[in-house]
Amino acid sequence: MLKKRLAAVLVIRSGWVVQSFGFSRHLPVGRPEIAVEYLNRWGADEIICLDMTASPQGRGPDFEAVAAYARHSQCPLTVGGGIRDLGDVERLIAVGADKVAVNTALDEGSLVADAAGLFGSQAVVASIDARRVGAGYEVFRNGGRQPTGLSPAQAAQRAVAAGAGEVLLTSMDRDGSGQGYDLELADSVIQAVAAPVLLCGGAGEPAHLLDGARAGASAVCAANMFHHCEHSLTLAKRGLLDLGLEVRLETNFDYAGVALAPDGRLAKRDDHELEALRFVRVVEETI
Amino acid sequence: MNARDPFFHIVDYGIGNIASVRNVLDRLGTPCRVSADEADMARAVGVILPGVGAFAAAMDHLRRRGLVDALTRHVLQGGKPYLGICLGMQILARDSDEGGQAQGLGWIDSSVRRVPVPDGLSLPHVGWNSVWFDPDDPLFAGLAPGAHFYFDHSYCYASDPPETFCRCDYGVVFPAAVRRGNILGVQFHPEKSQRSGMKLLRNFTNFALQVAGAGNHA
């Protein structure tokens, strides 16, 4: 059967992958091409690249930059940030995006309907950023700066009705917190639309990802969580499998039987084991 | 690429996503040419036909570029190894009921219809799903039954023709790959399926080079 997806989100600022904290603080991580290359090698089910400065700077997508990192992906690639019109969508698909994520321009004319008509609903993702306002949640556009007066459920329903095939829902409050997804926010959207919902914002360890999947998300996403160690995403999948969630894990290094700490990192092995590992020959797989 | 190196022809008929297929072949170190030219098809050791979208539009594009004749000459009659991806597998069938009845190549005796999913499951079937095949099948060498591939489609083969050698379950079991001698079709996207996909594409290119080496192609 169709599996739940573990997707890596890459927030890109001025051409660099950054860590994002509460939509307000950012730390540099590295080049998008390298991140896309390694996340693919580690078994990402999907990669989502979001240009966070395009809309605030009033410009469209950086197509050359997208072409450069798209070459490194052998799994579905979603690209967002700065999409203004159908021309931007066409060009992104032409340079290698499989899907486009529309955020600021989500209610712009017939953009979603036109893009879905041309490439199919599965190529159009509605990207919705929201945070707690009063007793509920409100959607903000333009890098979280511009209030829309819409609830996430309303925004999601409108976008799906217009033709968006999926909803990428990001919690601004939980962004970079490592405290887990905002499940109340997640639930409000998952209950509102039949389309697949991808959750983002706050995941710090496999248990959080599991909660998101059990809440009904089709894909659980994380950004900062994957920046800290080699095989981070592979370890997260092993963590999910150990917790009982069926996910696809087919890298030739799969950490089966290896002890993980609750935060998803490798547990320290016995010193004798580590000593013995010095003499184990590991042959890199060639296809 | 040396002018005499064996190469694969990726058919560009204005409707497929050729960039991803090309990227993977580049990664595998396999020369390829992307075009709608019959001359490339004639000289290639193998043909790859990708495609996402509507059946009728695809057949129309192929016909208008003279590619139906070219495929018939070199693949069906000439025995040149062919791998159709997604739509590229569907067009091997007799016809499809997508948007009215459209005629396919008719090389596999089946029709194409909307995947008859049970209640609770929606279309398109998009995401990673397991496929089931004989563990000794050469196209899946190096992979175990249950391996995951990326799917993105709303239509599938309506029946289980004898050429079916791989199946997938999305609430209903449907053919995920067909083989008629040198003619192969896969419903999933190996170019979007990371390691599994790369292995499958390597197995296909190895098969084509083997056929060429044995002098079995036109």
C-alpha cells in the first residue's frame, strides 16, 4: 500500500539553505545542491525547496538556482517561493520541479486553477503558513508578514477547490522549536480537506513525526532536524520503523538492529564494538 | 560522448519529463540523446519513452512527429529494446477510455481505464508504493519483491494481460509492468524512485547493451 512520506524541507535564503526559527531568525547551513544530493542519498521520499526571500523582495523564482539543484534530485521535488503567475509555474517545471508550492499568490486570480489545468492537480501544492491568533489560527503570507484574515481550514479549502492537489501546512509558532508539530492546527486542516496534507514546523525527533502521521498527515516534513548529522533522514526513518510506522527505507545502509536514542540520534555503542568497527571494510554501493 | 559509443534514445515528443530521465542516465554514465528524430532511434541501442499526462494527447503528439511509424519499425519489427514509463507503458495498449476512446499502439492486448479504487482512496495514485514481481526477474535484479517505486497516475491497464510481470496494490491490484520480448513498460517512475529506480534503469540499459552485443537489433 501507499506509504506515509518523510519529506525534507529546505528553506533557501539568498541562495543558501538556512535553519529557520519562528520565521524570524535564520542560520546558514550550506549550498542547496549539496543538501539535495545528500538528502536523496539518505532516502528522502520528497524534497521541498522554498525560497523565503523571493516574495518579500518582490521578485520571482531564481530559475537558474533551481535548475542547478534540481539535477541532484532523483525523488519528487517541490519548489516554492516567489511564484507570481502561470509563466513562473511553467518555467519551474521546465527546469526540473515536479510540483510547485504556491503561498503568497495562492488567491491570485486563477493561478492555481490554470496551473492545475496545465500540469494536473498533483503538480500544485498550496503552501499555508499559520500561527495562533486569539483562540484560533490565522494564515499569513509573504514570509509570514501579511495577515490574510483567513483560517487555515478556509485557505486550504479554497485552494483545493481551485485545483491544488496537496496542502503544505507550516506552523509559524513551532518553526525551529523542535517541540513537535502543532497537532491542533494540523487537525483543523486535515479534517477540512480530502487532499493530502503535509505537516511542517516543529518536528525534532521520530516521535514527533509519528504523531504527525497518526494525526492523518500524508507526509511529515522537517527542515532543521535533518541538518545535524550524516544519514540524519535515514536515522529518522529507522526511528519511525522502530516506533511501528511503515515507511519506505531502502538505502543500503539502513541501521537495522542499531540502537537509537529517543531523539533519533545513534546511541553510543560499547567501546569494544567501536574498536572492532575500525577494521570492518564497508564497500560503497555502485549501481 | 564519443560518436561511436552506444547510446539510448529518450523520445522527446513534447509531453514527457525528459530532464529527470536524462539526469539518471547521466548519473549512470550512460550516453543518451533526447530528440524526436527517427535517425537517433535507428542508431540507439535502446529507446526510453517517458510521459505524464493524457493518453490521447500523447498518441496525437507521437503520430504528428512520425514517431508511431518509427517505433513500429525499430521497436516492434526491429526488436530494439524499449522502456515505456507511465504513459509510455499505457500507450502500448489497444486503447484508453480517458477523454473518450483513444487508440494506442495496440502492442499489448489490454485497454487502459481509470484505476477502480475502492471508497476511501482517491486518485491520482501518487506516492511511494510496493511492487511485486518474481525475485529472479532480470529487470528487477538487485531488488527484492516489495521494493518501492514512485507512482503518479489515475489510469492503469484494465485487465491482466499475459505480458504482466509486476503488480501493485492500491486498494485494487493492477499491472505495474509489462513485457513483450524487447518491449517493456512500467507504470511507475524509475527516474523518481532513487535507488530502486536507478537499479531498474541500469538493468534495462544492461539488457539493451546485451541485445546489441549479440547483434540482435535492427
